[in-house]
Amino acid sequence: MKVHRYQPGSIHLIRADAGDDLVGFITRYAADNGIKAAWFTYLGAVQFASLRYYDQISREYRDFTIDQRLEILSGVGNVSLLHGEPFVHTHAVLADADGHAFGGHVNTGSIVWALEIRLEEFSGDPPARLFDEPTGLSLWGDDGPEA
Ligand code: ZN
């Protein structure tokens, strides 16, 4: 178990523009505003979705795309440090015109149609992602600067 305790910081309400890359926009916003630790939620719509699924057995990501205009029913994510830089990790549930849902880890290449984000910044030493042998993923490591 890894525990990080933080004090709440600013809450940012952010709107992205049509055509923005969803992950790229949030990553750039965090970097431009010095945000190293945050949790966020969002809703809106995408013009194109690029998602991935992590296969726990093969320990590899399976990337897939959905070339449709989809509602973002619920998006959630966090900001922490990876190799010393703000890193965005986000998952979302998306729906088509019939209400059928898709979801996954949101990859770069998901293109915004409309996007409203509520991002809560935390103060204190940000969690740093380190390689985690049991999962094969970069997960939050111990407190303090990244090794
Ligand atoms: Zn993920």
C-alpha cells in the first residue's frame, strides 16, 4: 500500500476547445500551471476516441480507436509525476447515439468536440510513478522525489 497525504489546493474549471487532443490538453494545462498532483473529472464529447486496454496476463496494452462522435458520460483521472514531468492518467466511459457505452484508458489521439473539466490541485510533494514489477505498470511509488 502507498499512501500520500495532501492539502487541497485550487480547483480549476477548464474548458477545452473542439479539435484539442484530450490527454494532450490536460497535460499541457498541468505543465503550464505547475500542477504536479491533482485529481480531475470531466464530461463533454469527442469526435474520435483513442483508447487502450491493459491485458493483465500479457502485460501489454491493446490499443483501439472508435471513429465516431461520442458523448463523454464520465471521465476521471489524475496528475502525478513520471520522469519528473506532469503525467496525466485518465479513463472514460463514452456513449454512441443509441446509448451504447464504450470505455477504457484514454490514449493520446482522442479528439475533443466539447470538454468541461473540474481539476482539483493538491499541494505537497507530488506522487511519482515508478515501475511496479507485479503489474508491469508505472504506479505511484514512495513519497518524495522520483528515484
Ligand atoms: Zn489507465
